[in-house]
Amino acid sequence: MQRTLFSPEHEMFRATARRFMQTEVAPRLSEWEQHGTFDRAIFARAGAAGLLCPTVPEAYGGAQADILCSMIVLEEGAGHGNFGLAFSMHSDIVTSYLLRFANEEQKHSWLPRMVSGEAIAALAMTEPSGGSDVKAIRTVAVRDGDDYLISGSKTFITNATVCDLVIVVAKTDPAAGARGISLFLVDASLPGVTRGQPLRKVGLKAQDTGELFFDKVRVPASAILGQLNQGFGAMMEELPWERLQLAVSAVAACEAAYVQTVAYVQERRAFGQAVAEFQNTRFVLADLKTEITIGRVFVDHCMAACLRRELSSQTASMAKLWCSELQARVMDACVQFHGGYGFMADYPVARAWVDARAQRIYGGTNEIMRELISRTL
């Protein structure tokens, strides 16, 4: 399908991203999966290749590109353990918060190091007692003179065990509910910050996911990101872009698995003919190609709206919902076409199948997406 979003410069950037994923990420995936996390040096390599934080202005060391470059990194990483998601937490989610809500001192302190990969960033939102319900968080930040003391625990945090900077979501006015939530920029090396071991996940094993614990971590009031007690509103503003990123990665992962499967069934023989020659194979692949194309058109449409700053929360929720459900269907069919080999962990399609399961959970479960969409009916 002819795509119209990208310029020749974008395609040059894509070539760089593709080469990086093939030469720097793919050969290390198996080793990282065994350890449950990646070597943080990969961020320095990505920074040197110009792949981190592409939207950061030149004043802070960035390339001042558009979010299509972020989309490209996600797409090119989709076929390699969906590793683009590890970069996107750092490059697009945390960076977006900083660009929109940080003051100049905060930006100059962190963004140049994030662009180079010297500092790795994470967002600490989810807690053991609840995931999608941000208003129910229990982490608190208590005022103590000119400082705040942050106490609480976070789980399922991307880049938790390797991060240098954490945006911590905490209640600064517990009695005010959503209107009492603030965001804090926390240096992960501060006393009182403790990291758990990488969590043992079913899929996405090469990506770092862990727990963070905060025991009266002292931070100055100047560490507040944005305005006091305005954190919930800031998070709601960022969620559409975050959820669209998941849709982007879902469709790209489908495309990668589909290409691998078509090649496999053309080579694999059964009953004297290629598996691709059976009518069932052709019909199922035709259905998959049609659905993947629909997903691609919808995601590109959403990206165009995002570039115009017109992407609504409801549309982003629909994209995340539909594309992650599509991913589940595509991966299951692709595994089936690979037969017994599709169940072998060393096969990319098996990895993609297992990795896809998380897409319907993180970023807000698909049940929450349906609830959000239904509110507009």
C-alpha cells in the first residue's frame, strides 16, 4: 500500500532505524531475554545513531524532527521483540512530558542526556493495587519545608531497573482525588529509591520491566513537573499519543509476522505441494492482508490527525483497541501456519505471538478502552 505520510528524509531515517534494529538489537535479543532486561549500552548506541528523542529541539541537543520519526522507530523495532517500545517510553512518552510541562532548568538538565542515551527515562504510574485507575494511586508526596518526601511503590514500569530519571505520579493532596495528583522528576540515584529485580514476564522478555520503591525520597519543590496538583490533567493530555504508539507497534508487528508467514508457507510442503497452494491458506492470508491494510490506513489517519494536534482521546482509544485485537488474531493465525515450528521459542513468529498478549493490557486494558469509547455514544 502506498503511504503518503513520509518524506524522502523520513525514509532515510527509516533506513538508519532498520539497520540499527537488524545489527544492534536483533543479535542481542536472545541474550537479553535470558536476563529479562537489556544492556543499557544500547541506549548510548541508539543515541549515537540519532534514534533517541527525535522531536527534541536543537536547543536541547535534539534534531527537532516530527513524531513521524518516532513512528518509524516503533515500526522498525516491531519485528525485533517490539523493542521500539523500550525506546518510545524514553524518547516519546517521558520526552513529551518534559517538552510540554518542564521548565527551562528541567529541560536543560535532562533532555541533552536523554538525546545522547547517557540518561534513560521511565514513567512510574502503575501501582500494585491498581493499574488503569490512575485516581486510585497510593504513592504520596508530603511537603517538608522546601522539599517533598515521596513514599510508595510502583510496578510494571518500563525501564525500571536501568533508568536514571523517573517521572513519579504521586498524591500531594489525597483528599482532593484526581485534583490532588502531581508529577515529580526524580533522580533514580537518590537515597530512598530502590529497584526490584526485572519482572519475569511471559513475553517481551528482552524489555526491562520492574518495580520501583520510594521510601521518603527527598526532592526539592523545584522537582515538580508542571503545576502542583495538576498531574492528572497532564496525564490525560498525553494518553492519546501514548495509546496511538501502541496501535502503531501493533500494526507494524502484524505486517512483520505476515511477511514471515507468507515466505514460510511458500517454502513449506505438505501432501506434495506448498502449504501456500491450499485454498484455506490463501483465503486466511487474504483475510489477514485485508485486515492489516485496514489497520494500517486507520493508524496512518490517526498519525495525520496527531500531527495536526487533532487526535481525540476516543479515536486513540479506538486505535489501541482495534489494532491490539487485530494483532492477537494475526499472530494466532501466523503461528498456526507454522505448525509445530510456530510453537518453538526460537522462531520469530512464536516470539511475536507471545509478545502480542501484553498489547491488550498495557496503556489501559482494552476493557477500559471500550468504556472510554462508550462514553461518547
